[in-house]
Amino acid sequence: MKSRLVFRETTADELGYYAVSIVGPRQRVDKIVGRLPLLS
């Protein structure tokens, strides 16, 4: 649980985003992302 302690001590300005997930029915997700290829 060390990662939770580090996260708690991190300010919002120090955080960086690396990925975004979109979950839902395939047709609705495809409309949002424009049929972008999936990364693996």
C-alpha cells in the first residue's frame, strides 16, 4: 500500500495523465473515438 501513501502526498500539479479509458457498447464508443485503432 506504499503507492497509496505516495499518491496522497502528491499535489494535483504534480500529477500527469498517461491514458484515458472509455468503456461501453462498441457502437457508442466508436462514435466517440472515431474508430481510432486500439493500442496494445
